[in-house]
Amino acid sequence: EAQAAEDEEGGGIKVGTQCKNNACQNTYVDEGSLAMQCVYHPGAPVFHEGYKFWSCCRKKRTTEFSEFLSFTGCTTGTCTFQDDPSKK
């Protein structure tokens, strides 16, 4: 029980949880993480005719999956560490 209390902060977010925004690499450390700025893709991933790209960044395309994952985000915002229940 004490370990569970140590692992979770800020409304049940586990320490080490990765930001849910596409392409953001930030992880949750403490409640201060809720105000962290991140650079992410607001669009959806697109896989079409061998190309991989983000719907928000149509000009940047690749055929390599690892390169696609490394594309830097196009929008700046605040990190989100919990799934949005309205999107399910």
C-alpha cells in the first residue's frame, strides 16, 4: 500500500507515465508535470500506399516506420497524462 501511494501522484497518475499527446516524449514526475509544455501532433497517424505521415503534417512523409516515429510535433501545448474518456 505504501508503495502504491509513492508511485501515484496527482489524481492517480503513476510516476513515469508517458504523455498521451502524439510524439511527445515527456513523462510524469510529479504534479508540476501537469503544466509541462510539449510539442505534439494533434492529427492522426496515416498509413497510405507505403507512406507514413501525420494528418496534420501531410508534407512530411516517409516509408520508414522508425523515421515516422521520430517526426517532431507541429503543435505546442500542455502534456496530458490520462486518456480522454470522451474519445472512447
